[in-house]
Amino acid sequence: MTTSKKFVALVEQDGATWIAKILRRKTARETIVSKTQDGFATQEEADKWAATELADFLKNLTAKNKRNK
């Protein structure tokens, strides 16, 4: 799974469904949910979505940062 110092993918169970979140570390004590998706039937589906979205999210963020420099 793709991870970075500031971003991480988290998968949680909510009853019978699974929720995938992309979290951003704002400060040492505060995290912000950057993207979320719910309604997954299995943990594997949620993990796959989270890994794919985190990789795309980081790729887009890197491209955006390069354009702004």
C-alpha cells in the first residue's frame, strides 16, 4: 500500500459495511479526512479502493505542487 509521511489510508468496519478513508496529518495532534468512501461489502474491496485512491491522490498532489513552483 502506498503511504507517505503526511497521508495514510484507513479502513474501518461500520456494522456490516466497510469505510475507506484517506487521512492527512495536519499537525502532530490533528488529522483531517481528505477523502472517504463507504458501502464496501468486504475489507478487501475497501483496501483496494483506498490503495488506488491514495496513489492517485498523491500523484495529483505532486503534479499540482510542481505546477505551483
